[in-house]
Amino acid sequence: MSKAVKITLIVATILIVFGIFVSTIALGTVGFDIRRLSNTSTPVQQSYTASPNANFQAVEVKGVSENYRIVQGTGSRLEITYYEDEQTSYEFVERGSALVITEKHKIVFMNFNFGFIGVLRETVITLPAGFSGSVELNTASGDVKIQGLNDASSLKVSATSGNITCDNVSVTNSLTLSSNSGDINCSNLKADSISLKATSGNIKCNTMTSAKGLTADSNSGSLTLSRVQADTIALKATSGNVKLDDVTAKRTLSANVFSGDIRGDQVQAETITFKTTSGNIRVHKIRVSNLSCNANSGDVEVDVYGADSSYRISAKSFSGDVRVPSGNTSASKTIDLSTTSGNIKLTFLG
């Protein structure tokens, strides 16, 4: 070992020992509680309660980076719990029948902050039991949870970067959930119309009813629907799979995928259209009057309730095997299956 290497090792050892010594002293000064090693202030929980005679018909939230949860309480007044520190504060403005909640952040330049506070920060908005107005929440960076909301007129949630979770929610008009970078997870939803969009994330729905229409769009992620009913259903995935389980549309059901598979079980609609540019279509136990499946590069495998004599059947593949019954050329119902490169298989379930 050379002299230079020995000197380097000695200096490194001295620095490590010195660092441990300083760290021990620093921990000792705070009683060895790592959460107190912080140059930021400890967030303080605050609360806001609306005036006794307030009858809000609209609640608007302008968030920045906090996590939010909206629930419906049993009381008669709107209540909010939130956290404030040196950088975060809130403003509440009552404008007649509307309440505007604004999260504010101070911008600090050239200031390095660190902390081990360990507080789970969440802003909780508890709506009164009889609330029947609209709710709109927009946040830049933070997760959003909507739980147990009943009989609101409408709900609109937009998150630039964060996940959206919606459970046990019923609105009389429209329900719109949008996340630019995050997942959308829903269960037990009911609304007149439902719109879901995840630019970069997955959409998962379990038990959902829409009197009019449901649209779900994911630019980069998968769509999973289970126990869903609507008048019309339109699904779109640019890069991801579509999976359907016990999905019923009274009129039309469509799924358009650019790169991914379409899979399903127990699917029903008057008219069904499945299309994928690069992927397979495998959907089973279909109840339909008019079915169209097109896979530009992939297999098409479907089975339909009924008899082939009730359908006019068209099937073609430029490169692959085609196995379909002959059908009835004068039937009113139609089945059209096609793929550029792949196999086609059609089976009827008696």
C-alpha cells in the first residue's frame, strides 16, 4: 500500500469518527428523538366550522400539495380540519351559498429544509348531513379521497399529480374524476353521468351505476371495470389493457385500445364495438344484438349467448385461422370479426 493511499484512509477514518461524534451530540441535545432534528416548524392542526346559519350549495377547494379527504358527517354544520406551518396556510371565504377553500404556500428561495416530523397531514372536509350542493376540488400535488358522499348535486375532482379514491358516493347529476399523473380507484358509485380520466395512471371501478353514460380514458394505463351498469359505456386506452367483468350497457358499449388487450367476462349491450391496434380480443359470455371486433394485430376470441341462426356473421383474417359458424344471411342481428394478423374463433352458448 502506497503512502498516499495510507494518508487518504487515515483522513477518511478521522472524518467518519468526527461525523459520528457530532451526530451523537446532536441527537443527545434532542433527547435522541430524531423527529426533533428539523429546521422546519412542526405543523399545527387547525379547525374551521361554518357559521350556524350557513346553507352552502357549493364547496370549491383550491389545493396545492396537501392530501384531501371529503366525507359526509351526521351534524348540521360544515367542518374542516387541516394543518398549518411556516409555509402552508388556508383561507376560507363564504360567498353567499358558496364556500371557497384556498390552500396557500409561501415560496422560499435558497433555503434548504429538512425534517423528521412524522405527522400524517391530511385536510378533512366534513360536509353536513343534509348537503345537496356541488363539490369541486382542484389540487396540484396530493392524493384525494371522497368517502360516503350522498345526494350531492355534482362532484368534480382534478389532481395534477396524485391518486383519486372514491368510495360510496352518490350524486344526482355529473361525477367527474381526472388525474394527470396518478391512479383512479372507485367503488360503489352512482351518478347520472360519470367521466373518468387518467392521463398517466390506471383506472379501476368496482360496482358503479350511471343512468346516462360512463366514459373512461387512460392515456398510459389499464382500465378495469367490474359490476358496472350504464346506458352507454365508452372506454379508451392508448397504452394499456381493458378488462371487463359483469359489465352492462343498455344501448352501446365500446372499447378502443391502441396498444393492449381487451378481455372480458359477462358483458352485455345492444351494440358492442371492440377495437385494438396491437393486442388480442378475448371476451366471453356476451349478450348482444350487434357485435363488432377488430384486432389489427392479434387474435379475436369471443363467445355469444344464443344461436348462430340469429346472426349474420362476417369474419376475416389476412393471416390466421378463422373458425366461425355459418350464421344466417337474412338475420337481423350481426357479428363482424376481423384481424390483419391473428386467429378468429366464435362460439355460441346455448
